[in-house]
Amino acid sequence: MDWAVIVSAAAAISGIVLGWIGHARTVKKEVANDAAADADLRTSVNYIRQAVDELRVEIRLLRQDYADLVERVARVEESAKSAHRRIDRLEGRE
């Protein structure tokens, strides 16, 4: 056999093998980078979820406080109305 053919075949085979190894290494790095990015994204989403849950609790408490204030204002208005009636009665007697 001719040495040129043997060298050419060896070069072609080594090129294919080295190319395949390089491609496999690149794929592994991409998978690792994607996994890291996914982990960061999941962490961020979990933080957002926790913040939303905390806001829901706070909104629920604020709604309860608002309802309590509405009830309190209604009682104060009734008391003021009653006081005005008593004052009107006292003024009418004098």
C-alpha cells in the first residue's frame, strides 16, 4: 500500500474521532450551563412565589383591618347621630 493513502486515512480517522470528542465535550458543557441556568431560574421563581404568598397574607390582613375600620366608623356615626338627637332635645327644652 502507498504511504500517502495510509497517512490520509489515519488523518481522516483521527479528524473524525477528535471532532466527535470535541462535539461531545461541547454538548456536556452546554448541558451543565443549561442546568445551572435552570437552577437559577427555579430559585428566582421560588423567591417570587414566596413574595406573592407573603403579599397575599398581608392583603388578607389589610382587608380585615379595613372591614374593622368600616364597622368602627359606622358605630361612631351612630353615636354622633344619637348625640345630636340628645343635644337637639336638650335645646328644645331650654
